[in-house]
Amino acid sequence: MSLWNRYKSELFEQSPAWSLGFFRFGFGILLFFISARYLHYGWIQKYFLEPDFHFKHFGFSWVEVIPGPLLYFIFIILCVAALFISLGVLYRSSIFIYWLGFSYFNLLDVSTYLNHYYLVFLLLFLLFWIPADRCFSLSHFLEAYRNGRWSIPKIPNWSLWILRFQIGCVYFFGGLAKLVPDWLFSAQPLRIWLVRNTDFPVIGGFFSYPIAGYLFSYAGLFFDLFVPFCLLKKNLRPWAYSFILIFHILTWRLFPIGMFPWIMIFSALLFFPPNWPIKARGFLKRRGIFPYGELRNLFKTAWNKLPVAFRFLSAKFLLILLSTLEKPNVWGKNFETQLGEFTSRFISRFGVWTVSLYVLIQIFFPLRHFLYPGNHLWTEQGFRFAWHIMLIQKNGIASFQVVNSRTGEIQYVLPESYLNEVQKTMMSTQPDLILQFAHFLGEKEKKRTGDDIAVYAEVRVSLNGKKSLPFIDPNRDLMKVKDDFFHKDWILPDFK
């Protein structure tokens, strides 16, 4: 058998779906918390509705903020879709809805970009094509209830390997990105951040010493570079996962990195054998740790205390509900079934080539910063969507001169006149956002006066604790500069 045929055969061999079903269940819960936090903390109002101006991703300037009530409704829909994903109900429809809504609100403003939101975007895309609803879903539980035993659903191997590959990319390319002088020789920006945490329990006092920064920097470097490969080795996997728990919980306590640690902790479980949830349950049950019997007896006791009529009607209602949800034709011309058939046909015809293309993109896209001259941590060209995680501490201050070319009148504009604190902080250190804001000011003034307008930026930036330097050519009229993927020669170098 040729290498290519062996590759295809391995991808489409069948494995138990237990670990994938468990991942889908937990990932859906995480998705619920991601969207629910926007409702709970008022972030919809703060990040999308209050600002007068929003920074756009390249090519997506047409994406606008919809009216407030509709935006709140979208986030409520996202919460419901996340729960449906977790339960495996209308799985592909729910994945598609969440992916669309999640993509939309992440395109509203670049200043809210987070690496782990990009990861969520990719995982949602992959899960749409993967039959992750075959196990630990409501239909699976209903089947077990009817048959009196659990079935063992199967999935093709590529379903697990593509997810493992994606998680491995986050770690490995995150490690490659740390092979820069600031990280290796100055332990920055970790030295800056650790000093802020000297009140941390037990080990906080150690953070005030320079050696702490170097210890954490090199530990993070080697962890990222090697942990995905250690997860692939059976004898190293328990140790690797133990380090993952320690590493991510510690960074979660030390730094404001949101949901990222929990996404990685949960996703790393995919590297374990496909039947690990069943083995783990059996292991805990044999040692009396898993309270399966106690929980069952507790539920049975509480259930038997309820009126017989209520128990009968509740059970009947639940069975009817689950049976209805199993029949996607009631949701509109077999939409869920058609999605499943479409993905199956597509994978059977183009699966190997599509997986190969996706792998190549994920390998080379994070390396695109090598195509640009200069320090990419300074210019941030090729910085986003490349797993450059926790690499920079940038502080900037910016002001703008809006010049009427006909009258010579000059207006001095500070960013806080139009931007909220998050937008101002992000804009003052990111060249494409500076350019967008300059164009916003110029177009606004041109619309008011009808005259040609020039806009100049005075920006100084400090990178990883170094002395602040001029960032943007102050003599360059930014109204004459168009954003593109080429080298931005209007960014000044990070040296004099």
C-alpha cells in the first residue's frame, strides 16, 4: 500500500466517539459562558453600542453594529445555541448558528480581538464537519433508555486528529513566536507582569527577583514547544497533562487572559485515547470516588416522592420532546438532515484534500510575519491570527493633527474624544488601527467642510519596557495611505 493510500485509510478508520462527545458537551458549556458573559457584564453596551467608531478587520468595513435590541437578541440566541451544542440537539444547525453569530460580533471591532476567540472560530468551523453528536447527546441517551444499554458510536479518525492538530498548533506556534530576543534575553514582558503580582500567595515574593522572569519565560517556551508532542506519547501524556493543568491554572490566576486556559485544559483531553471517559468513570467507580450509585439513589428517592401523575406526565413529555428533536423534518424540510448529508458527501469526495489544505494553511499562515522586514512585535504585521500569545507589553500615546488643505486650519484631536478606553489603548500601539482612526477623522472633517483634508499622527510607543520611540512618520499624510498586506513604510523602526 502506498503512503498516500495508508494516509487515507488511517484518516477514515473508525474509533469510539466517547472522547469527542465529551469534548462537544464541555465545549458547548464554555461557549455558553463566552456569550453569557457579554450579557452579564454589560459588554454589549460597552464594546459595541456606546462607541461612536469601530475598528474593522481588513475587508470587513461593511460589517455594521445592528440596533441594540437585535444585538442583545443575537447573544441570547448564541446562549441557546451553545446549550444545544452541548446537548447535541440540532447539532450542526446549532454549530452553524453559533459560528455565524460569533463571527459577526468578533468582526464588529478589532480592538476586542483575542487569540482564543480565533481558536473558538476555528474549532466551530471544524466541528461543523465532524459528527460529534453521536455520543453523550440527548439522542444517545434516548437510545440507551429505549434499548436498556449504551451503544458505542463510531467516528472517523480524522475527526480527532484534525482537532488534535489544531490544538497542537496553538502550543507549538505559540512557542516558536517566543524565539525572539525580548523573550530569550530580557525575559520580557513576563518580568513586567510578574512584578505586578508580588502579592500572589506563597510564591509572590519570588516574582520581584529578575530570575523569576527568566524562569517563567523559558518554562513557557519549552512548555509550548514540546507539550503537544508529549501529549502524543502514551507514557508522557499523564505528565504532560499535569503540566497543562498547573501551567494554565497558574497563568489564569496571574494574568487577565479570560477563557483561554479553560479552553486549552479541556481541549487537551482530546489527546487521550477515544474511550478515556468510560475508563475514567470505571476507575473512579471502582475506587468509590465516582458517586454514580449515590446520585442515582438520591434522584430515585426524590423522584418517588413526587405525585404519580406528575411523574408520568413529566416522563411522557420528556420522551415526546426528545423524540421530536430527533426528527429534524419538523424544523424545516429536513434542514438538519440535509446538513448532515451535505457534510458526509463533501467529506467522502474531498475530505482528504480538504484536510490536507487546512493543515497546510494552519502551518504556514502563522509564519507570514517572516515576509515583512523589521521587528514584527513592533510593526505587528502578521501578528494577529498567528498564536502570538502574551508576547508584548506595549504602551502608547497618540494625538492627531487634522489639517484643512485649503485654509491651513489645524485641529488637534485626542483619541479619547471618540474612543473608549479599550479602543484607545489598542489603537495607540497598532498601526492599522491608527490608520483607520486617521481616515475616520479625515472623512468626518471632509464631510463637514467639503475641503480636502490631511491627517498626521504623533505617536510614541514603548515595547516591553524599553524607552518610548516615535512610532508613525509624523510627516506622512495618512489620508493618502491605504491599508493593504504589504510592508508599511510609514511605520518608523524600533531603533534610532
